[in-house]
Amino acid sequence: MFENKDVDANTARVALESSDWARSFRTDAPVSYQEGIEFAMEVDLRVFLKHTEENGEPQWAICVEERPEFWMEALETRAEAVALCKAMGWKLVRP
């Protein structure tokens, strides 16, 4: 028999995987998709923003605090990155 928290977690995962972010992440980073979903499922995911030109163009990477090399997303503007963090419920912290 399912416990309430299991049903809630499954419902949350289905909703997360249906989000625009997850669909985009699945396309852009299929190898990292499952790990990204696991991070995104964390209740208090802490992330920070890093301005970089690592991929050849200026962008704002949303990095997982506990694993800074893991990018949840990279966007053209800081405002877009902040808005995504807010929409996804990710807590922005200083690096």
C-alpha cells in the first residue's frame, strides 16, 4: 500500500517531468537528465548563478551548490536565470 508521501512524491515527479524546464533539459542534456530530475526533486535545492562563456557565448549558468560543476540550466540573461529559479522553487544562494 502506498504511503501518502509516496503518492505526493510520484505526483510531484510527474508534474516536474512535464514542466517546460524538464522537457528542455531532456533534449539539451539527455545524459544528465535523470540526475537533473533528482536534483530538481530536492525540497530545498540550493543553486547559485555563474556568468560564463564556457560554451562560446555569454550566459548565466544555474549551478547546484553541492555540485557546482552541474548546471541545471544556462540562459542568456541573469533575469531569465533568476526567474527560472523562482518558478522552479530553487533557492538562490551566493557561491
